[in-house]
Amino acid sequence: MTDKIPVTVLTGYLGAGKTTLLNRILTEPHGKKYAVIVNEFGEIGIDNELVVGADEEVFEMNNGCICCTVRGDLIRILDGLMKRKGKFDAIIVETTGLADPAPVAQTFFMDQDVSDTARLDAVVTVADAKWLSDRLKDAPEAKNQIAFADVIILNKTDLVTPEELEEVEARIRAINPYAKLHRTQNCAIPIDEVLDRKAFDLDRIIELEPDFLEEGHHHHHDEEMQSISVRVDGEVDPEKFMPWISNLTQVEGPNILRCKGIVAFPNEPKRFVFQGVHMILDGDVQGDWKPGEKRDSKVVFIGRDLNEKAIKEGFLACAV
């Protein structure tokens, strides 16, 4: 996995500050080069340095970054970028403000060539502290973007009162209690909090969130979006777990926005880590269980209309 190019999907509702964040990433003196895929032609101008020619798809920017506009197939663009491997350190995909991140994320599981060479590092959602509560009421895309996120940047915090900020954070946590959340103004955030998060690298997850997937980790529930977490106090049988998770995602896939988990298999020195988008699953063993570390198993599902009782009973039935 280590030699795969990390890909960050940058999402957020219209006006939240995605372009501001992208500008920061591309102009800070970090010494790295990023390929940027923007999936709406002419959507952004990066400090007037970026002028997209009508026929250009990939070109060098003044600061050494590569940028391309996605007018065709994301997979084709990624395949083209991989032929230039070595010329950039990571890829950033900026979705349109009205986009559901799911189809973009699915690309990294569904296409073999892409999954062989690139890994989905994290979905980063920029949220507008002033307007998010309104958008959650009238824009399902905004809710999906929050539910989908591994990292949430709650931007424009200077435009709301402390009470309003607490309220909007509670709304976010009701939808997605597991993402890492940062409060910002003008998307001022250290770049390493956004990029190369290794959101599905287990050691990283536990380092960032020691109570990741803990029962009782959250207290609020969104009226529409669910987040279900289940823990097995020990190992699970792969002969039971694999068919169960496969069947669950096939049957409930349309309602599952994200799923992820960390599972201990008997006689396996490494953790099994999986993530999913709707019906698409991806998983492998990564990161040794440390000496003396408790080998327990945890899964989380975020979605709508999920049968919480059936999911919990199904996973618990996989226990050794």
C-alpha cells in the first residue's frame, strides 16, 4: 500500500471554502507537488495563476503543481496521471459544491488499474459554520458530504456566536460522530491535518481518535442519518465475517453511505481494515497488533434506514 499515490477528495457545499483551502495547499511552501483534478470546468481560479485552456487537460502550474479539468471520465484522467508518476506526490480531487462524494470515492475501488496505483487517503469536507444548519434542512448533498467525511473543516467560525458554533457542531456530530473536526477561519489549517491522513491506516486512526468507534462516543442522533457502531470484545471468524459483510453491503448498499472497520482474525498478526462506499468494499491486512494489545473488533456504518438491530446481531454472531 505504501507505494500507492494518496488521493484526497475535497468536498463541501457551495461557498463553504473549498477553493480557499485548495489555494492554501497549492501556495504554501511545503515542497511537495500535487496533481489537482477539478470536476467542473472553469470552477476555480487559483490566485490568477491558473488559466485553463479550452483544450488542455493536464498542464504544469507556475508553482510546479499539475492541474487538470475533468470533462470526461475520472478514471481516464487518473490513468493519464499515473503515466506521469514521480512528477507529483499526491492527488487532490475537488468535487463541485453540489456533488455527492460517493461516486468519486467509488472510483478508487471499482477500477482495478486505479486501485492498483492509487489509494483513497481521506474525504475532507469543508462546512460553512454560518449556513450549514440551513443547508442540512434543504440540501441532501450537504448532509451526504458531512456523513461521508473523514475530516471536517468547520470554516467561517468568526461569523457565528459561540452558542451557534456549538449548535452546528452538534448537528455535525449527529450525522457523523467519527470524523476529525477542526474549527477554522479562512480555512487556516496545517496542511498535514488535511493531506496524507491515512484515514484507514489503523495506527493513525487510533492515534487520532483513541475512542474511535466506541459505544457511547456520541449522544446526538440526526433525524435522518444514522451512525451505528458495534464492537466484538475479541476476534471474529473470517469464515463468518466475510460472507456477512459482503451480503450486508449488497443488500443494504444503497442505504450505506460509508462503512469502515478494524477486525481481529484468529492467528493473523495484522489487523484487517476495511472501508466501503455503498455496495463497494475494499479491505486488507495492515498494521501489526502490538504486543499485549487487546485484539478486539470494531465496525461502523453511516447511512439511512439501516436496521440497527440486525447489523449489531449479525456482527456479534461472527465472534469467535
